Amino acid sequence: MRIVPVSLGRRSYEIKVGGGLLPRLGVECAALKLGRRCAVVTDSNVGKQFAKSAVESLSAAGFQPVLVAVPAGEKSKCLSRVEKCHDQLAKHRLERKSFIVALGGGVVGDLAGFVAATYLRGIPFVQVPTSLLAQVDSSVGGKTGVNLKSGKNLVGAFYQPRLVLCDLDTLKTLPRREYVSGLAEVIKYGVIYDEPLFARLERDLSKLLKRQETTLRDVVARCCEIKAEVVGLDETESGLRAVLNFGHTIGHAIENSSGYGKYLHGEAISIGQVAAAKLSQQVLGLPADEVGRIEKLFIRAGLPVSIKLDAARRKKLFAAMLLDKKVSAGEIKFVLAQKIGQVVWGQKVPTELIQLAVP
Ligand SMILES: NC(=O)c1ccc[n+]([C@@H]2O[C@H](COP(=O)([O-])OP(=O)(O)OC[C@H]3O[C@@H](n4cnc5c(N)ncnc54)[C@H](O)[C@@H]3O)[C@@H](O)[C@H]2O)c1
Ligand SMILES: [Zn+2]
């Protein structure tokens, strides 16, 4: 097992990464000295696989868990679902010291985290992320929240968990497309922060694609460490945290303009990161061979690196990009790479150049 400490003063906590952690959930929660009542929030897919193990482990450790299952999918990240969860917590008489376990991917983590942040003005919560994206990204950093009809993640709170348990065994049942999509965020950490990690991914990609435990353990732990470090330096998003958005300006526009659901997030940011690497070559002189290494790694992982657009969809994509919050006076701000492992944020790029980078 690897332990990644997240240092946030009084709100510090640990991320534990390894196999066989879910059966230890009860013991781990007992060590946190939380109240006896708790709720395991999960979704219909993850619940089928892992709810029993979570509930049994908690019960064996003396807790009284109630299971709250929501339908799988992004639609569950909404305020009406938050209210339904609150009602179930109240019905089960959860009080201040009671806690919530978020057992699932990023949807469950964001929803359950927000429910925990708001029920009784905040009760403790523990994350058990079960998708690769949730393990390396959404469970770290304390962002919780839900969507509105007018946009994604528009309502939320910064709220830190008391513990994160990344059980690598849970990844075994994750559909391949979801798993590969998560790898796009993993590769991102190499590009933005850590050349040795990037080189390791080049070397060990086939082991990673086979979900080999020791490789996954090291890589997931390193990604958590990087995100925790970046977030620790900039918890409320005033600057540095922006580097985590590498590839996301174009990626989000692809998700938006093609209708959510066509591309998974990881697929969209894979295209976005390769485009950002090409822009980096133009604007910051990122060497051509490094652009090539980046593109090749995404391709080898099985991710898309380009998008074919007719004139109308191209227009829609650029309109979506201009709506992004990182735009000022018609110039879109990008995170760009100087070299693999080092990026700068807030780079203004004229739209003509972006046109060229999105093939
Ligand atoms: N809070 C943050 O900082 C942050 C960061 C990035 C993304 N997010 C959010 O995360 C969400 C996306 O997360 P996601 O990609 O995990 O999506 P998700 O939670 O919808 O999970 C993807 C699919 O995989 C299934 N699944 C998850 N784990 C499984 C497992 N072990 N076995 C079988 N099936 C499993 C889910 O049921 C779902 O169908 C988005 O809502 C996004 O906004 C939040
Ligand atoms: Zn992302």
C-alpha cells in the first residue's frame, strides 16, 4: 500500500492506495473515531459489485450503515438527487458525528461529497473512488458539487474528505473504455508536472493497460501526490491549480459541442492535450520530438487524438470555447507546455493559431 498525505492544516487527511482496501473500510473508519451511523452512497453499477463488501466491513467494525443507491450516470449529479439523499439521511437519523462513504466514480464522489458538505451544515465523509478518473482526479482536491440545467458543476462546495481509500481491486470491473479514459488524466500529470512519470508511462503502458497492481499502485499514488501538491499550494483556485486544466479548454469545448455523452471526458481531453501540445510548439517552442512523444503515448493508450469536423461543427466548437470561463477580450487562455513535465498557465493564444491546432 502507498500512503499519500494531503497537508491542509487541520483538514489534513491521507489517501491510501493499494489492493484489498475495501474490506478494510470499517477498520479504517473506526480509526477516524466517527459516529456509529453512516450512509454508503453508491450508484447502481458500483453498488451491484461492491456495496455488500462495504456494508459488511462497516457493520463488522460496529457501525450502522444504510445504503443509498442512485442511478448510474451524470444525471444523478443534480439538486433533486441531493434532496433525496438528504431525506434518506434524515430518515436514518444521521447526526453531526455520523458520516458518509462515497463509493463510486466521480459522479458519486461529487454528489455524496456535496450531500456531506450540506447535510447539518457538514458531516464527515470518506471517499472510496472506484473509477480510475475518480482515483487520480476527482477524489483529490475537495471539489464537490452538482450540475444545473444551465451548466456542469455550477453548484458546489470545497469540502475535504477525512480519508480516501483507492482500492485497486475495484478497477477490475471498470469497463475498458472508462478505464482508458481515466488514463488520459494520468498522462496529463506526466505532461504538466513530472517527466519521469511520463517516461515511466511510456515504458510501462502495457502493464498499465493490463491493470497490473504494482504498476497501478505506484502510478495512481504518484498522480494523487501531484494533484494534492498542486491543490495544497492553491486550494481555492487562484493560480497554479490552473495547470490541471492542460488540454481541458479544447476538451471541454469538444464535450459541449458534440453533446455530452458522445466523447467520454478522457477522450475529449486526449484530443485537447494533443492540440495543446501543438499550440505549445508554436507559442513556446515545445520541441517537435516531445509533441510526438505526447501524441504517441495517447495513441498507444487507445485514445483519440484528433477530431473530424465539418464547417458547422467546427463553428460550434469554437463558439463553445469562447464561452469558456478562461476567455478574456476574445483571447482564449491556455495552459501550454515548455517541455514535458513543465507547463505555464494563462497563455493568451490568438484564435487563428487554435484553428490550425485543431485538425
Ligand atoms: N471533483 C473534482 O475535482 C472532479 C474532477 C474531475 C471530474 N469530476 C467529475 O467526475 C465525474 C466523472 O467521473 P467518472 O468518470 O468516474 O464517471 P462516473 O462516476 O459516471 O463513472 C463512470 C461509469 O463507470 C461506472 N463505474 C465506476 N466504477 C466502477 C467499477 N469499479 N466497476 C464497474 N463500473 C464502475 C459508473 O457506474 C459509471 O457508469 C463528472 O461528473 C465530473 O464532473 C470531478
Ligand atoms: Zn479532467
